[in-house]
Amino acid sequence: MAPAVAVAAAAAAAAFPFRLFSAEARRNTRSKRGSARPLKPSPPPRPSASSSAAGGGGATTFTRLPLRDAPASVEVTLDRFPTANPEPRASTFTRRNGERLGDDDEEEEEEDEVELGLRGATTFARLHLRDSPDGGDLTIGQFDAGVATQEGLTSRAISRQMVEHLEDEVEEEEEEEEEEQVVSRLDIFEGAKGREARAFLPDEDDDDDVVVFDPDYDGYSDDEEFVATAIDQSPRGDAIAVAELEKLKYDNDEDDDDEVVVFHPDDDDDEEEVDVFEDYDEEEEEGETKEKGVPAVMRCFDTAKIYAKAGDGGNGVVAFRREKYVPLGGPSGGDGGRGGNVFVEVDGDMNSLLPFRKSVHFRAGRGAHGQGRQQAGARGDDVVVKVPPGTVVRSAAGEVELLELMKPGQRALLLPGGRGGRGNAAFKSGTNKAPRIAEKGEKGPEMWIDLELKLVADVGIVGAPNAGKSTLLSAISAAKPTIANYPFTTLLPNLGVVSLDFDATMVVADLPGLLEGAHRGYGLGHEFLRHSERCSVLVHVVDGSGEQPEYEFEAVRLELELFSPSLVDKPYIVVYNKMDLPEASERWNKFQEKLQAEGIEPYCISAMNRQGTQDVVLAAYKVLQKERQRMKDDEEWNGPENLNHVADAIKRERRAPMNEFEIFHDKGTNTWNVVGAGIERFVQMTNWQYSESLKRFQHALEACGVNKTLIKRGVKEGDTVVVGEMEMVWTDEPSKTRSSKTMNSKDDSVRWPEFG
Ligand SMILES: Nc1nc2c(ncn2[C@@H]2O[C@H](COP(=O)(O)OP(=O)(O)OP(=O)(O)O)[C@@H](O)[C@H]2O)c(=O)[nH]1
Ligand SMILES: [Mg+2]
């Protein structure tokens, strides 16, 4: 079993300090989930030792405002929040959309927003309330600063409080309406340091199960305690689990140890399972900064991890013809069918990797077993993984780039199905007219695959948050991105098509804003920087109304360079925005002079008033045309690519001759490991249930030189020899059937491989 790893802790402090919800909305949610189980009541808050040492004690206060009276936006100062932060970064702005609390019905959906920021050493939170409902309460949580600065503990405590609070409320209300229950959701993921868990209100459309991730189990597990399967990966490639608490076995017993367990792929530690709810005051190592949490929708927009497995071949069978008047009918066992293939195909209608949030496993069908009368088994069904244009396919293990799929309709054979095993009819020979031997089907190859979507935009609009990138996109194309006067309005890239003429169009992407330090994970923009790698041209928007536009320009350029030197090498256009504002027009000359000195000719525009935007479009198009021509020339040089090279490599490996092997000796355990694709495949396909198989195997070891090499290297009586899944004990005694030294497989010395 893969090592079980604890899930504890919560999102980074700045990411999810608190949640906002109204009683009214919760009631809506509940009535939709009438059959849900009651939530487990939470234990009373337990401030941890180290958090109180930090001077805070984990104090939490909640303020309630009746929504009826609430203004459109409320600002709360969380003055004791990260004051003790050694380096408060003025730029650490984070905004999160509030949870959807209303019905499925879009119109009635209530969406509140929470904006968080650091102003000097003080954290503030601004709550934007849209269409406040008539009733209900707004609850605002306030959290202690002392905790916030403690590694990890912080976030945990905070998240904890929120869940608690939420649950407390739920309980109160349950008394009134018994059949209604709230189901909360947990998002568990691997942060830069350790496991993290987040509590969410349910997203109505989200049917994800509780998640348990265990690649060693092929991603599936029948074990009772695994309530579900993994759904995705963190940007780092670790397990992410989204748990719907509804699915967990909750009861009202406070000491109940129900838990969400996440299995971490490459953690070799002892198994440990930790209760998400109980373990929030556990110590964590200190010293490293936590990766900021990113909402699931963003993580899954352009990255996904999937598991693909080609079908195993069907087994061949041993059968003999039985016919009237034919006393000794010959062997008639048919071959197994070939396993299904895994294809990857570009679907022009897709534009994100979000569908892979819910479907992670792609398994082609296995070939049917052969039958008597020389009937071969049927082929296994193929499976086609559909991806959007611009998807890069990598093997998760080696991080090797396998494929780059750009054009709709492109199709690559990724994993070829396993060959069917031969039936006994195929083993008939002059010396053996009635062979009692058949092969097993070959196992289909399997692989964890990282998918990454790089948008296929021609032009990428980059710049600091709030510079007016989305405004520019909306001015030059029909796209309608959300525009608002706060940083990080744009969480996901927006695409727009700019038409200059009938056949002159370009795709422009508005990317999330970049902050200083983005390449190290500050802000949100880095998540999407890789999209700009595909763009031929960058349009760099600078906020002219900012304090120091030149400095902002340099900082963003530096971020691009730190992310990837190829980005700064791209042709780019500098656009100085918000010229309609006096502070911007005042600073324009200075900015222009500075850039001209560097050999750059900036454009000035007012994106809002659509002044100067057409010049930018024309300039970008001119550069784009040049780039397109250059790329076309490159393509002519390189010729069309073979998309099946992954499958070809697998097939080549399958054909590896049996006599190509290496032997590794472990002196400590006297074990000889025979490693070679050909011989291992032979072992895998050997069906040990037939007595002749063993003889054939012995013969193969002799013929391909394994025995000879072992003797030459000094194998001794009693040593263990391992080939693939077969483990044997070496004996120097000549066997009855053979005069040469050979491996003997006494009943008690052979561990038979277990094949499914
Ligand atoms: N006065 C003026 N305001 C502008 C102009 N362009 C954009 N703005 C305002 O600047 C604010 C931010 O604009 P957005 O287009 O959302 O900025 P953004 O760069 O997309 O920001 P993020 O998505 O958060 O990175 C909005 O309030 C816009 O109305 C302009 O030319 N003049
Ligand atoms: Mg924007």
C-alpha cells in the first residue's frame, strides 16, 4: 500500500483568511441537499501552543451584519492580522470570489466578493456585496495576527475557525428545519510545504467525490476507507483532493475519528493518517514560505494530470479439437485479442483542461481471451482522450515532453494495446504435436500524464495588475472580460479575436496581472505566464496613473525574464495607458523619453475611451505577420511531425530481444536481478498455470544466456534470482531433464508471480 499521508492545515494565510456567507443563502443550499447526512460537530477551538507563543492565542471574532442594512461594500480592518510579518509586502493583494451560495439558477445566484489586501502593516478586507438579499446575516470573521505569522499554523487555525463557525451555524439552524442540511466541501492539496486543506461551501455543479489519490493503486482503490478517487494535481504535481463531506461517514459523536486521507504518490514515510479536523494544532517544520493557494478552477484550467492505460491483451488458451471420428484432434486454442489503444486527439471545441478535473482515468478495453476452435478473442475498445488545441503532453514520471498538439483533428497513438497471448494452436511443432501451453496477454502500457495547455493566442497582453489589460482587450475585440478597479480582476486568461480585415485576424489573450515576484509565486499571474510563451507578440500595458510607470514597466519585464528568457526575446509593444487621467498625461513625456533612450517607441492610449488603441492593433499585427512568416519558414525546414512516436518507442521496446539484459547483484541479500525488456515481457506473458510453461521458461533462460552469465558472475547455490515478477532460487544440482546447471524451481522455493 502506498504510504498514507496526513492531511491537515489550511490554505496560506493570505489566500483564504475567511469566508463570507449569509444565512439566507445557506438555506437555499440546504434545501437542495435534503438527503445529506448531518455534519460532524466540531470540537471547541484549541489554540495551539506555538500560536499563543506568538502572542495572539488564535483569537477569533465574528461580526454580524444584517444583510438588509449592509451597504454595497464593507471594509473591515483586520488590524491584528499579519502585523508581525517580518516583511509585509505592500503588493500582496489577494482577492477571492465568494462562494456561490444561491440556487443553480444563474439569475438568482448571489455572489459576494472578498477582497483582501495589505496596507502598510495592516490587513484589510473589503466585502463587495452584490444584490444583497433581503434577509439573512453577513458574518465577518476576524483572526488573530499572532497566528498568521507562524508557519503553517496560521492558516490552519484560520481555516479551522471558519469551518467551525460554519458548522456551528448549521447546527443552530438544523433545530428549526431538520431535513435541511448544509454540506461543506474540503479542498485538500499539496502546497509547497506539506499538505493543506481548505473548506468550501458546496459548488452546486460540482459532483466530485471525496478524493483519495494513490497512483500505486492505478488510481483506483477498492479499499473501504478510500471514499473516492483523485481528481487533480497541484502545480507542483502532487495530489490534490477535493472532498465532499457529504460522502464521508459522519455522525454526531464528537470523538468520532472520521477522516479524509490523502495518499501521496512519492512519500515513503510510514503510513500516517491524520484527521483533518482534529489535527490542526500539530507542529509543522518552520523555515520555508508556503506556496500561495490557488483556487481549483485556476489550477485545473491549464494543467491536468491523467492516468492512461492501454488494454491488456487477452490470454491465449489451451484447447484440443474434439470431433466425432477424429480420436486425436490437434491443438485448437485461439489467441487472445489485442488490447485497446489510447489515442490523444485535439478537439477544436475545447478550450481548457477543466473537464479533466472530473475524469482522470482513461483505460482502453482489454482484449478478450481466445477460445477453442482456434477462435481469436475480440480486440479491446480503444479510448480517445480529447484535448484542446495547444496541449502539451508530458510523462508525469520523467517530465519528458511527449507531444505538442496544436491543430484540431490531430490524433496521436499514445499507448498501443498489449498483444494477445498465443493459444496452444500456435505452439504446435514437429516435436510437440499436442502442446499444453498458451501465453497470457501482454500487459498494456500505462502512464501518468501531465497535460498542459498553452493558449494558442497570437498576441498576449501582459502587465501589472489593474493596468487596464482587460479594458484594452474589450476595446479592440468583441470579448467582454470583467473589468474592475482592483488588482486581480482577471483570474483566467480571456481570449478575443481582433479583425482588421476580412482575412486579417489575430487572437489576443488578456493575461492575469503580474506582480513583482510573480516568478516565485506571488500573486496569480505566474500561473499563466507560460501561456505567453506561445504568443508571437506581447503587448505590455503600463498603468500611466501609477506612481512610477517606468519602474512598473521594468519590474514586469524582469518578471518575464525570470520566468523564461524566451519571453523577453519575443517582439513586444509598450502601451502606456490611462492617458485620459491628468496624472498619467503628466508623466507621459518622462516615460516616453526614458524608453526612447532604450530604443523602445511606446504608444500612449486611453483604453477606456478607445483612443490610440487602433494604432496598437496595427502595430501588433505588423509584428505578428513577420513572426508568422518566420514560423512558416521554420516549418518548411522541419517537415511534418510524426505524432505516434511515443507508441513507436513503446513498440520498439516490446521488440527488444531477450538476450539483451543486464544483471545486478545485491551482495547483501544474495539476489541477482535480471533486467531486460525482452525477458521481462516473456515472464509477464508466461501463463504459469500450464506445466509446459516452466520448461519453456527454463529453456529461454538457457537460450538467451542468462544462466551462462549468472554462472560466470559466480552465482551460488541458494542465491535468489529475480526476473520481472518471477523470483527463483538457484541450485547447482543438474535437474532431471537437463544436464547443464540450471535453476530449479522447487515448490517451496518459487514464489509464483501474481498476475491479475
Ligand atoms: N481612466 C482610465 N481608466 C482605465 C483605463 N483603462 C482601464 N481603466 C480602469 O482601470 C481599472 C482596471 O482595468 P482592468 O482592465 O480591469 O485592468 P487589468 O489590467 O485587466 O487588471 P487585472 O485583470 O486585475 O490584472 C478599471 O477600473 C478600468 O476602468 C483608461 O484608459 N483610463
Ligand atoms: Mg484584467
